[in-house]
Amino acid sequence: MIHVVARMELNPGCQEKMLEIMRDLVPVVRAEAGCITYNPCIDNDDNQSYLTIVEAWESEAHLKAHLDSAHMAEYRVAVKDLRKGSTLYLLNPVM
């Protein structure tokens, strides 16, 4: 199993549009082979500048297939003007 934390800094005023895109994307991703969990989260404060996706995949191969999928390519185009950037953390469980 591999865990992923994808943290995105959103441009001002773009949170609602990003969440709208995520509402359509999440069911598609959760139906992918190897997806254990895919949960978009916002900070637990008034900061609307970040969206974090907490993910778990059965393997790195499943994660790679997810990242290479057509719907993720479409997603990247759709959100390119909504975020300043993103950071992807790959984590291996130890217990």
C-alpha cells in the first residue's frame, strides 16, 4: 500500500470552483482499480487557501495508472488556473 497527501494552494476566490470540480472527479477516482481511499479536505479554520487530498492506493502501479489516466489529465487542465501549485507527498506505511 502507498499513501499520498496532495496539498494544493488555491488562488484567491477559487475554492468553490475547485470543490465543484472535485465533486465530479471523486466518484470516478474512487472507482479506479487499486483506490483504497480518496478524500479531499479543507483546512479546519478560516483559511480557504488550501485543498488537501488524502489518498491510499494498493500499489505504486495503481497510483501511476491513476496519475496517467485521461480523467486526471482533464482535471489538470481544468484546475490549472485555480491553484498556485501543489505538493505531492508519497508515504509508505510502517505498521
